[in-house]
Amino acid sequence: MSNCTKLDKLQLGGNAFFGKVPSLENLYKLSWFVVPSNQLGSGKPEDLSFLCSLINNNKLKWVEIDHNKFGGVLPKCMGNLSTTLTIFSAIFNEISGEIPKEIRNLSNLEALALDGNLLSGAIPSNLGNLQNLVLLSLSQNNLRGTIPSFLGNLTKLIKLDLYENNFYGQIPSHLSNCRSLIQLDLSYNNLSGPMPPQLIGLSSLAIILNLSCNHLTGILPTEVGNLKALTALDISNNLLVGEIQSSLGDCIALTLLRMGGNFFHGSIPQSFKWLEGIGELDLSQNNLSGQIPAFLAIFHSLKLLNLSYNKFEGMLPCEGVFKNATSTSIIGNNELCGGLPEFHLPICISKSSKSRKIHMVILSTYVISGVLGLALILALYLCWLKKKVNKEVSCLMDDSCPNVSYGTLLKATDSFSPMNLIGVGSFGSVYKGMLEENQTAIAVKVLHLAHHGALKSFIAECDAEKNIKHRNLLQILTICSSSDYQGSDFKALVYEFMDNGSLEEWLHPNTSSSHGNELSKRLNFVQRINIAIGVAFALDYLHHQCHIPIVHCDLKPSNILLDAEMVAHVGDFGLAKFLVGSSLDSVADQMSSVGLRGTIGYAPPANDNSYSLMHN
């Protein structure tokens, strides 16, 4: 390769190249070095040494090494690369250490993307020298410290992604100087303090403003009404208070609005009637009250509405999104009535009926013989209520499934013995067990709640599987959401046991195991075809036959289980996604490949979004 001295562009993306990248020092005319979605590197310190061989190249414009196995630190020699370099992207590798301060010398750099690595330390202060930066994406790393105010000097920024790091302190108001910014994501950090009004009112924001999962306090500034072009706003899971600003009704381009998990009170503003294009509205887990506005029922674009765990009262509408109990959540609002039978709400009673009922109760009180009888009735009621409260909660998936507790699962798996461990994933460990009551073989997936995303995976899997049933889908028998004997939270999913394990074990058996080689020989052509057909049936059901289409997002051999008759069952819906209209993820995916779900090796490389974004 080093003899190709006249080479201008080297593009090898989406292949299976592996190993060390050789020296490129003789490629003096190279302008593009683009090798994403391979297996280059080995996670070792010297993996990126080839970058230093490019320092004598004065034509270099584009370096993209995304989705490989490059390890080590970014070498300081990066500061000696040609000032003609405009794009440097190394997302989803194993790069560690700090961002080198020498990068300040790349004065014409327009895009710097280092998402999904192991970077640590603070953002170097001299990064503010890169005045031509249009895209800065450092999400999903271990960066820490405060978000530096000098980022406000990068006035050409269009996209700034810093989510899933360890940044703390307040959001700098200087970011409002970036008047070309259309996408800002600071979610999943430890940010605190109030929202800067100048930033909240930055009218250029048009794609995403995501400040969710932080510790922000105070009220939502009225300046939020300036976001007239914004498509998605997510401020959920913070500590925000006060009433919802009526100026939000001016954000008429919104297709997604998430405000759940805060302390907002008052009613839903009438100005929300102008948000006719909204596709997802989440106001759950607040202190909102009053009646649910009737105009929500006439929003044709509204596909997902979550008003749960508030203090709403009155009659629930029956039209529009309220006609679909799977698209609307209103649980935890004890004063609501009416609606579809699926919501299990009491029948609404008119004022005149209430008045007559009161008079009848008063009359009956005089007729009933004595206070003693009333006291007896009250005592019986209290005993019944206490019994009801103390009764162990049955599983959430199906009324016919057995009650299961932590102690039951502990006994069924022999105290979660390593001998019964049959698999370990990103969010949990799977054990084989036997229910003593009916001698049913089960597989118990115990969630690692300390891992980031495990709880979200648990909820997603419950939401996905509670409304689906198909011969080729792995069925949840029940769940357990309780505490262990040490008082720690314990969550587990209980499945039917698949006798023949996963397809991964059959296709790629352990070469050191003679049993594994035997399994590989016994998987004949007809069995392979039947397994493929079974998976296809499952996907067709999820995509086209469910009331709300579901995308699995992590389909791979290890998530395809085989029963005793070698019938395929698709499982693990921890990353599943409902297609219910516009969402934050879908909007983000239009701008970047950063939000890819599941195992990187199974993402199709044919149309790399980050490549097209930078190229445009």
C-alpha cells in the first residue's frame, strides 16, 4: 500500500479488515483515509501509531476510522497533521485517555466525532481555538468536569452532543452564542442548577434539545416559546418545578415533547391546542391536575400519550389517541372516570346523581340501627383493605401466570448457583431453574440494576412482550419486581426454558468442546431453513401484524432460542422500539449514527449516516 504514492482517496469501509494499519508515510497525496466498520486494531496502545505517519502529508482532509477496535490514546502527533484536515471521526472504538490539547493546531477542522469510546478527563480548554467546528460529538465516554463556557466561542457549531458522560455543574449560558446550533444533547449527565433562559430560547434549535436525566432545578423559562422550529424537546427526569409555560404552545413544529419525571403542577395549558403536529407527548410522573383537555382527542398525529401518575380528574375522552389503550397511559390518576373499558375507570356520575346519592346516604344513616353496626362494617372493610394491600402482587404480564417472589426464584435456581448459569448479557445473567410447585423448567434473567440502561431494558422488554404472542417469540411467563434479602432492588424476567439453547451455540460452538462440534454436525440444512423461516415469521408478526409495529433492534443468533423440537423463538426485547410516530431516536438517527442500538457488528454498513452527514 505504501507504494501507491499517487493515491488520493482510500475508502475501505464496511469490510472485514483486521489487524494493524501499516505506515502511510509515502502516501503524500492522500486526501481521504476512510475505513469505518471493519475490525482494525486490537485495543492496544500502538493501534493509532499510523496517524503519526501522515504528518508529512499536506493534502489530508478526511480521516474516518469509526466502528473498529482501535485502542490506546490519541497521539499528540495529531497536532502535526495538515491544517487542511476538516473531518476527524473515530466513533465507537476503544480509545482511552484524554483528548490531546495539541488538537488545537487543526485550525480548519469542521467535524470532530469521538463518541462511544473510553475517553476521560476534561474537555481541553484550547478546543475553543477550533473556530471552524460545525460538529462536535463527544458523547458516551467518561469525560468529566464542567461544560466549558469557551464552547460558546465556536459560533459555527450546528451540532453539539455531550450526552452520557460525567459532566456536572451548571449549563453555561455562553452556549447561546452558537447561533447556528440546530441540535444540542446534554442528557444523562450530572448537570444541576437552572436552565439558562438564553439557551432555552435559542431560536436556531430545530432538530433536538435534550437535557433529560440530569438534576436541573427551577422553572422552565418562558423563553422556551422561541423554539418555533424545534422538532423534539426532552427535559424529562430532572427536578423542575412550577407550572408548564403556556409559551410552549408557540413551538408549533414539535413532534415530540417529553416532560415526565419532574415536579410540574397545575393544568395542561390551553395553548397546547396549537401543537397539532405532536406525535409523542409525555407528561407522566408530575403533580399536574385538572381535566384532560378535549383537544388532545382531535390531534391526528398524536400516537403516544403518557399522562400517568398525576392528579388529573374528570371524564377521560374516548376519541383520537384515547381510543387505543396501548398508545395512552393514564394509570395513577385516581380521580379520572369514563373512557374505554380497557382503562378500567369508574363510570362518571353527574352532579345531580351525586346530589341524590348524598341524600340517600344521609337517609340510610338514620334508618340503619345504630352506630355499632356501622362500626362493625367499617372494621370489616379495614380488615379487607389491609389484606388487599398486603397481598403479594401477581405478575404483570398475564392474569393466568403464577405468583412468584424472590424467595421462589432463589429456591428454583439453587440460590442462583453458577452451575445453573446459562448466559450473561449486557444487562443481566440468565439461570436455569425448576419451579417446585409445578415442576416447570424456567429460564430466569436477573437484571444487573447497577449497569446503566438495565432498568430501561427491563421496562422496554415488559412493554414489548405484554401485548404480543406468537409461536416464534419467546414468551415471558412472569416477572419479579421486589427486593432481595439484603433489601436491595431485585428485578427478574421468567421465561419458558428452551431445551436446545441459542442458535449462536449451534452455529459457533466452542471448538474446545467435543459436544459443540457434535451439535454443529447435527444442524442439517432442513433445520437451518426451518429456523430461518421461524425468525421470518416472528419479524413479520412484529412489523406488520401487531397493533403497534415493534422493531427488535438487536436481532442476532444469541437472541434466537431453540425449543425441544428445534422451533426458533426470538427473544430479548430489551432494546425493542415501538413505531408510534416521530420519536427522539428517529429524529436523531437522521443526523448521526451515534444512536445505533444493539450489537455493533450487526448494524448494516450500507448507508452510514455519519459519513453522509459529514460529506454534505
